[in-house]
Amino acid sequence: MTGIDYIRDRSAWEPADLKQSLDWQYRLSSQDIIELKRALTECQKFITGLRDINRDNFPLNDLSDTLNWVGQSLENDRGIVVIKGLPIEQFTKEELRILYVGIGNYVGMPLKQSTQGEIIQDVYDQGENLYANSGRGTNSSNRLPWHTDRCDVVSLLCLNKSEVGGESKLASLTNVYNKIKQERPELADVLCSPFCHGRAPFERDDAQPWYELPVFTQYEGKFASRYLRRFIEIAQEYRDVPRFSDLQVAALDYLDARLDQVDVCLDLPFEKGDIQFLNNFTVCHSRNEYQDSEQHARFLFRLWLAAYRGRNLDPAFKPLYGATKGGENRGGIWF
């Protein structure tokens, strides 16, 4: 696919836009907290595990309207929302898991994040090396490369922040696409053309080990990106995959460099009680390296969600997502 036009909507934000207006943030009120506590109490009567949680047994009233706005904003506006002020210290860790999944259910359908089927992934330093073959960013303190996850919406809840570092790095993919199209149109066209992507080590053995998908796509008027360079490079290990062209390498290098520039990259510190939601098709993310101390050890929960209002995707997404129709249960570890 080539020839995607410039993206002129509010998803194409620059960091200065988000600093100038905080209309993408919402701070929980005292009434919101009361409503969440009531929903938690009600939910605990009916569930035996996190997968049992739904909007019926985690009932919200006014706050459901706010979470409806979250879903609309992710799909049709900036593609980023941060809810602030969840009083972490008032709940046990298990209560926070229930609260988080309950809140997430109003934005989308929680997805499996591992072959064991967890719908919440604990994000903390377990001493793994991200750059080892089996390393995952959720288990490492290494700086993360720019990437998107395998879901419509990725969300993080901060239970505790690190002593040093660990800030989120966020970038609008429509903004960076516009800039590459303006500065290096030949590279923009390459990024809109198919790349071969390898599969993760934990994916099923009988799946085709690689598939083709452009970094940037547009389908039925909606932009959607998939980018994790590591898996594009893994595909080169297979003999039947065409070798990178010089232009493909130049395009990936330029994208990585452009994502780090100040007119693209937003550094966003995490505060305890923050819940971050990102549209995974229009916002790319990374993370600074971090160091923990005894008092400040970074610990987050992560949710992957299939959005109720999700966009239809190019058919090339099917090998990764399992389905391409918006609003369906798609993505995550679906096999």
C-alpha cells in the first residue's frame, strides 16, 4: 500500500499540543472513588477470578459516562487518555486488580497476555535482559525500543514508581508519518509497503513463522500502524523471507530517529494512581531505563483491550490479531 494522504485530525498531535491543553486527562473525584468502592464490593460477591468481571457485576453510574468518553477519545480524538488520582493506598493489590479490570471492561474486552492466559500483566523488574531472545519488556528495567502492542488499546496502572527513570515515551504515529512524508516521501512510501514480521517465541508452533504487514496502513479511511522492529528483524532469520533492501533499512532507521525528536516524542512521568490508555494504532510508546530503591520500586499493571469502538483493520493484520473487524474480540495471545 502506498499513497496515504497526510493525516489532518487530532490524532496527529505534537508534544506541545498535549502540554498546552490537558483535555486528554481526567482526575477522579471523591464521588468517583465512592462509586468505584461500591462496584468493587458488589463485584466481589459474584466473581471467582478476574475473567468473571464484566459491566454487569462491576456496576458504574456516572463514572461509566467518563469511561465512555475515554473510549471515544481513544478512537476518534488524541488516542491517549490518562485518568489520575486512584488512591492506591486505600486498596489491597488484589482489590486493585479487580478495580482495574472492572474499569477496563468499560473501554474494551480484556485480552490474554500470555500463553498462561493472564489478563493482567505485572510490570516490574525481574532481572530479565530485554535483548535476550526470550526477554519481555514487562520483566526488565532496560530502556524499551519504540513499539506498539498486539491489541487495540494498551493500558497501564501505576502502583508505584521507580527511584530514577521509567518515564513513558509517547509519540503520535500519524504525526510522525506526516513528518516523514513531508521530509522523506520515498521512505514514507516504503513504510506503507509490506515488511515481513517474525513471530514471538511463545506463539503456537503450527503458525506460519512470519507474515507480511506494512508499518503504516490505512483502511476504510482509518490509519493503523504496527511497529516493533525487533520482530521485523527476526523475520530475516528465515530463508524464504526476502532480504532487507537498503531503502527498507533506511526507512526503519529514519522512523526510529524521528520518533526520538522533540517535535514527536512526549516524555510522560508516571505518578502513583495514574491509569494510562493508548490507542495502539495511532500512538507508539517506549520507556526510559529505570532504577529502583527499597522505597521506590516500579510496579505497574498492564491491560490489553479489544476496543468496543475499534476501527476495521487492513486484512494484513489478521495473522497477528486473528480478526480485523472493529468491535470484535481480537488481538492479545488469541490462539
